[in-house]
Amino acid sequence: MLSIIQSNLKDTFKSVAAAFFGVQSESTRKRDFSQGKLSQFILVGIICVLVFIATLVAIVSLVIPSTP
């Protein structure tokens, strides 16, 4: 049971990452719409967006030095 949940979550992360970069295949998209859970995609999507924003903030903070 745990391996099924981990596999589904892993597939969800892969699908969201592919969609995030615009390279998701048609067959994967169809599988997601037929087998995926909306709540998982929403949660993983929010997590990915937050990680993306945190990464951008970190990069900008390193490139542009703060003045005292």
C-alpha cells in the first residue's frame, strides 16, 4: 500500500514538473486526467511554485548584495 502511494506521489511530481516546464506528453496528460487525484495535483503544484519562488528569491539575494 505504501509503495503504491509513493509511486502515485512520485508520478504526480513528475507530471507537475513536466507540465511546469511545458514538456508533458499527451499520453501522460491523458493518464493524469483519468487516474490522477485533483487534490494531489493541487498540493504538488503549490509546493513546486513555492520552491520555485524560494529559489528565485535566493538567487536574487545572492546576486544583488543588500546594503546596510
